[in-house]
Amino acid sequence: MKKTGFLYDDRYLLHDTGPYHPEAPDRLSVIYSGLERSGLLSKLVRLEGSMAEMKWIEAVHDKAYIERFQSVCESGKSSFECEDNQLCYQTYDIARLAVGGVLDAARRVMEGSLDNAFCAVRPPGHHAEIDRAMGFCYFNNIAIAARFIQSEWGIKRIGIMDFDVHHGNGTQNIFETDPSVFYYSIHEHPSFAFPGTGRAFEKGSAEGTGFTRNYPILPGQGDEEYRSVIDNDFIPLFDQFGPQVLLVSAGFDAHADDDMSGINLSTEGFSYIMERLVETANKHADGRIISILEGGYSLKRLPELVNNHIEILLKG
């Protein structure tokens, strides 16, 4: 059994998005309860949030944007830049705690005290651009982790796989010109889903051309289409790229029971994706895979989806 880190912190629940927002504290509560009930929690190495050093956040986000975000939180306003981005007084600090926890998980995996990790954080991150909050996201957790790993360990090739049903426009925006980070996203077609980006012709720019890969999926499709994309497109591309570390934007909102999309992935479909990702990490990255929670809004399905996800990490 692998040494799998599990990042969770009760303080992540303090990010208050209001009574009707889908990105609610209950998302983490049901994940934690599900791990307790299954007995998996006792098999994991527990990690807590920590306040990220500002230099790592500034490695990705514009300083003026960071200051603007902090100011809005401290002003007591309930939203930032658009009504989707609900927040509260504590949100800025909680977002820093999320980043810091992810960086701690990454450090432990890179140092070898953990084999892999799952980070149950909120706010999520993959929609946050260099200078813009979007889609419930303020700091781009996975992008900051990539820059941290590159800077501290001199890693030359990082692979990011984003299977959230919504395109990670922020992660693409951050790495668009960078050939050292391969960003791969499979998501619902942008003609039908937020944020309206992530078309197949978006392949990066300048030196980063060819290191962004978007695979849009039409509404109504599910396991068969995802398996085909993973086996026939993702695996060959990442075999060629050879990532030294694999980071995963783990969004569970493509499930058939999740109201946030028209995609019909089954629970088994998610497990298939994760099994193939672990195989890729084992083949190219000495098993180093760090998975970070993004979307997933079915409180009924989240516990089983995350349990399965973590069981696959434990098996390695």
C-alpha cells in the first residue's frame, strides 16, 4: 500500500458562499465523513492547511490582483468580480490556507515521505487566471503547485490532467506559452458549458504551442467516449511528453448524477480515468501524482467518487 497524503482542514469550511451556492462547505464535510465510514481515513497520512508564502502565489498571480482580492474580502462584500464568486471576510485567508496545504503535500511527495496525495481543498482553483477570479476560484492551486515544484526541485516537465467537466481556463491561461507544463483538459463542449473556452483548436501559443490539449465532449456522452480519449489521445501524448510529476485537477462534476453538466460519466468511468493516470505517473514520474479537488457538486455521489479515487492512489 502506498503512503497517500490526505489534505483536509476544518478551516476550509469557513469559506462561506451563502445558502444556495453549489460550491458549499458540505462538499468537504461529506468527503470527510465518507472516508471515515469506509475506514480509509485511518490508512491515510493526514495533512492540514498552512498559510502559503506570498512569493509562491505571486509566482502565478498578478500582485495587484492579489491585493484587490484581499481588499474585497476585508471590506465585507459578498462577491468578487461577478456574482458566481461568492465569498466572506475569511475567504482570502482560507484561499491562502488551501494553497499552502497543497504546497505542503507537493513538498512531501517530492521529498519522498509521501508517494502521492489527494488535496480536499476549497476554494477550488482551475478557473482563476493570472489577474482574474472566475467560476468560484480565486488562487489557482494547481498552477501554483507546478511553479513551486519547478522552482524548488528543478523539474523540467510537469503534466497537468484536468478532468473537471468545466474547462480550466485559468490553468490554460497561465501556462499557454510554457512548453515545460503540458496542460490536458477533457471537459464538456464549450458551446454548452461554462466558461465557454477549451475548444480543440486552442493548443497554446508561442513556445507553448502543442503543450495545451483540449478535448471537448458533447452533452449526453459518457464512459465510452472518455475511455477512448484517455487511451487513444491522452496516454500517447503523455508517453511522448514524459512528465516527471503528474498533477490532477480532480473535478467530479461530469458524473451522470451531477446537475452541473450534461455529461454522463459513471462512478466506474471515473475510476477508469484515475487508474490510467496512476499508470502514467508510475511509468514516467516515479509514481508522483498529486490530485487536487476542483468541482463535484452531487453530495450524494462525492463520497463514493472520492473514496474510489483515494483507493486507487493507495494501491498505486
